[in-house]
Amino acid sequence: MTEEVRLTLQVVVSAIFIFVVLVGVWRIPGAAVLDSALAPVLAFSSVWVGLASVVVGGYLWFAGNADAWVFVHVLVWAAAITLGSLALWIYRHTPAEQMTEPIQMQRGQARVGLFFGVMAVVLWYIFVITHAGAVTPGG
């Protein structure tokens, strides 16, 4: 098995594992939440942390020492995706007809944060694939 095939399998298996965990967590029983003190902070933070992750992802292309920035980039996009997922998770059992405008806006912010986080992941993978020598000692 070549290194490329092994890496591709690892990425696919990791993505499937994350999907299965998220589906499992979403099915945990709970009551509808109509007001949460934590969700607005999580949703708002996910947008800005997600934007920061995209900025750091773009900076990777121009950084002289990419090793330190790859670590920071991974932490930031993971935080953006986590914050957005948690904001959506809080309202997972709230029926659509009970969602007020602030809840809908928080869910929208969380989705934007998730989008930025996923875009940062894509930037990271493209960077690692195209700059293997800059990130790994052996190239």
C-alpha cells in the first residue's frame, strides 16, 4: 500500500468516524431549549474563530516557518467547528415553530462559523498536500 493510499484511507475513516459520532450525539434525548445563556456566546465566537482560522490558513502560504503555524491553524479550525457544533447542539430539540428570531440568528451564526471552519480545513489539507516538504522533515 502506497503512502498516498494510506493517507487517503486515514482521512476517509476519520471523516466517517466524526460523522458517526455527530449523528450519535444528535440523537441523545432532551427537551426543547427556548433560552440559553451559552448559545449566543458560542455562536458569536464560532464566527470570529472561524474567520481567524481562514486567515491563519491563508497565512500558511506565506509564512517562512510553516510548522508552528500548522499547529496553531489546526487548533483554531478545531475550535471553530466545536463552537459552531455546540451552538447548534443546544437547540437540537427545539421545534421550528418555537424558534424565535434570536435563536434563528444564533443558528445562522453557528452555520457561518462551521462554514469558515470547514473552509480552513480545506485550506489546511491543500497546503499540506502541496507543501509536504515544508511541513514534514522527509518531504
